[in-house]
Amino acid sequence: MTDLPLAEILAQIPAGAEAPFPLAEYERRIANARQAMQAKGFDLLLTTGAENIFYLSGQQTPGYYMFQCLAVPAEGECFLINRALESPNARLQSVLTDIHGYADDADPGVAVAEALKARGWQGKRVAIDQNGWYLTVNLYNSLTAAFGPLLDGSFIVEPLRRVKSPAELAQIEQAARANDAGMAAGLAEMRPGVNENDVAAAILAASVKAGGEFVGMEPFVTSGPRSGVAHTTWKRRTVVPGDVVILETAACYNRYHAALYRTIFVGDVPALAEDMYKVCDEALSAAIEVLRPGNTCADVHAAAQAVIDRHGYTDGFRKRSGYSMGISFAPDWGEGNILSLYRGIDVPLQPGMVFHVPITLRDYAKFTVAVSDTIIVTEGAARPLSKLERVALRV
């Protein structure tokens, strides 16, 4: 930072020059959040999750590990409290003009309390979203000790993010194109003798070259027996004949993500693996067929689960069938915290919802087979985004 006051620094930066959407898009989102706040009787909503802050304002930074808080009043201008070093970036990335920066030696909870009190919010019905990754117990206690009790404002914003606007869908489609480039590069790299790290490097390089940004979670590249354990990824292993290899990749465009799973058979693999892959592909087709308005999230999962059960592979499938896709920051590339395709989730599907539907089957500690796509719910049949073939690659 220079010796200039923060206000003078911000005045030199064009507000919202790198915001991904026009102001009208954010005004619509904030208006919807205010409707939800009104239903709860809140005067002010504090949201601390990077995804919600981005959704409502356009603010994004890799430095979100330092606490930031967006305040949304029932009436009037929204304001952001964040680290002073990040304030110029917030000015550039977001449509916000009221940005309060705190010093690195400040207690962020106290900084938020002071900003709220200075703006006259003490004694009002102030609620806070308690679901943010970085709202720690200590920080929450510091904030309430300095300001006073806060109401629970959880899940005000998340339901608003379920259905994507046309502008949001355009970002996800761009992410899918970048992800196809990354996946294609990874598949092209596959052969006996290749190192898992080389495959991961090819995926990341190609998706970035295709326009992708830093992702919410790195790709999964795992081969042989390691592939039979969920969420193992590249670790310098050399691929050998007889391996089953799975690649799960994602790419990001303006913080919107698309993901994809593909399976590779290296030489002769067990017949069981080939049969399981056919079942995965059939289950994905069944899920896509049900992924349309008039059905629920649970219906989609039930359709995939029925295929798996019918073929006798129930024990190899112990998870949800999919999750919402959209805005993400690390540590995740999905929006599974706001909507999943799973039993008991009777949320009706609506056009504009987007899901990653990963169907996987495991012979534990031996191999996994998997196939997926990122899929948009439309007025009619669902629309998968990947242009890559779904067949398992044989090398």
C-alpha cells in the first residue's frame, strides 16, 4: 500500500470495471435478497461467504481467506468490510462504492462491529449468514462481543442462486468449453508409462489456455488401485497396463464452474470394470431423462439408483447422484451446499438450474469407473454441456 488514504486510492480505480455483469443484474439479485429479508423481518443482512458476496456484488479475490463481509440493508446502499489491501481489488471487481478496509493488525470482528456502529445499525434487527467458510467461532464471538447479538440470517441468499439467469448460464457454458479442452488434453496424454502428474499438468494447462481461471478445486487424476479410493488424485504414480484411470475435471469462467468425469481403460482391464462402466452410463442416461421440470431432485437420484440397484451394484454407489453447479471458490467447485440430487430432497426442478451428475461405481481399493456431465435444466429435455464422447477411452 502507498501512504495515500484508502479513499484516495479507491478514487483512482474505475468502479466495477471488471465486474462480470452489468449493474442491473446485481440490482435484480439484491432486490430478491431484500424480499427474503423482509419475510424474516431483517433490517440488515451480513453475508460472509465468498460465493454469496460475489453473487450479490461481483466482488472476487484469491485473498478471500482474509475475512470479508458484505452488508445488505433493507433499504439503501450495500457496503463491504474487508482487508484494506483487498479494497482496491473490490473496487475494480465489484459494483460496490462503499468499501471499508481494515488494517492487517485489526481484529476483523471488531472492524465489522465498528463499521456497523458508525453507520447506525446498533439496536436494529441485524442478521448474519452463519454458513460462510471463514466465519470462525472466534471471529463470530469477537463480532458479537463488540456489536451485540445477531439474528440467524442463514440461507437467505443460497436459494436465490439455484436458478441461473441467462447471463449466468452463458458463463457456465464458457466454463464447459474450457473444461472440455482440459479433459481432451488429459485424455490425449493417457498411455502406459505416463505419470499422473503429467496428465494433471496437461489438463490444467489446456483449460487455462482455453480461457479458464483459477478453479475451486483441482482436477482428480488417479490410476490403478488408487482409483478405487474416493478423492485420491495425482501423486507421481506411473500408469501401467491393466490400470483403470479416472479423470474428474472442472474449469472456471468468471467464477462459474462446469465439471466432467471420464474413464480410461489401459490395456486389458477386468471384465467387471467394463460392465460397471456400462451401468454408470445407463444410470447417467436415466438421470438426464428425469432431469426436467415436473420432477424433483430426489426423482433424479431415484432414477439413477434404480439402474444401479437393478444391476446389483448398490454397494458400490454410496452417495448423491449430483449437485448444483454455479459460483464456486476453493475448497469446492460445486454448489452442493445449496442443492443436491439425493433422496429426501423434494425440491422441484426449474429451468435454469444446473447440475453436475457424476455416476461412479467402485470396487474398493481396486478401481473406480465413472462418467458425468454438467447439465442445464430447460423447459423440455435437459441439455448436457460437454461435447466429448461418453464412451470409456481405451489406450
